Amino acid sequence: MTLENILADFQLLDDWEDRYRYVIELGRALPPLPEAARTEANRVRGCASQVWLATEVSGTTDGAAPRLIFKGDSDAHIVRGLIAILFAIYSGRCADEIVRTDAQGVFRRLGLAAHLTPQRSNGFASMVERIYTDSRRAVSGEARRSEPRTTPTNNDPVSLFNLVRKAS
């Protein structure tokens, strides 16, 4: 599913109950995450539910810009859908393009910032920050380390708390 398809589908749906069901359906369409990828290193901290994001980096050996492919899962249906949206935005893109992507604009266009609970917003921001961190490390040639990541704060530029505050 592409971001353009998701944006178009969101516009067709009149109310948020239908949009939530759609997000859940996006999550159901995610390929299963192999059990071997459900490691502590792939777990996203800062999420109320269990979330795993595995990052594959390709294109670094032949001089090409590194591309990142993401795989993920959650134990919560709506979060699986949010993961699917993140993958539509970021997966398969070059690392330097990912770090330049304006998540705030995408979330405003979808209306998610205003319709997620604060807990989901913080978890979503943690997933975005994890993707940005993995992308920055791919650009610099570092492998992702498995140390704990901190929860985004109100000063974090990708925090959905800031997105909601700026939108109001």
C-alpha cells in the first residue's frame, strides 16, 4: 500500500470510526514478523503496547545510497495499522530521504495527530524516532545498536504532542 493510496482512502471515509477500522485493516495486511525478529534490540521503547521494528539496510556495498526496508509488528491492532502507515511513508526509501521526510505534514494530512490518544501519540513518535535513528546510522555507516532508546519529549521535533499543540 502506498502513502498516496492511504491518503486517498482517508479522504473517502467520512467519519473517524471508519478511518480507525481502515487503519486496523492496514495492520492486518502487514506481512507477519518472523519470531526471530521479536528481539529486545528490535523492541521500540516508549510504546504502551509491544512494538517491534526490524530494519534492513541495502545498497551500502556498491556505493549506492543506503535504502531501508522495515518490518514490524505489535500486539495492538490499531498500532499494527500505524506501523503499516509508517512503512508506506518510509520503507524502501533512501536513508537520507527518510531523515528529510516531514512526518508532521503527513500526519496533518491524515488527521492522525488530532485523533490519537496521548499514549498512542507518544508510541507513534517513538516509532518515527526509531526509524529516523536507524536512517541516520545507515547514512553514517553505523550498525544499529541495541541500547535502550529514550522516550521522546515535548522538545522532540517528531513528537506528536508537538504536532497536536501546533495544530491547535
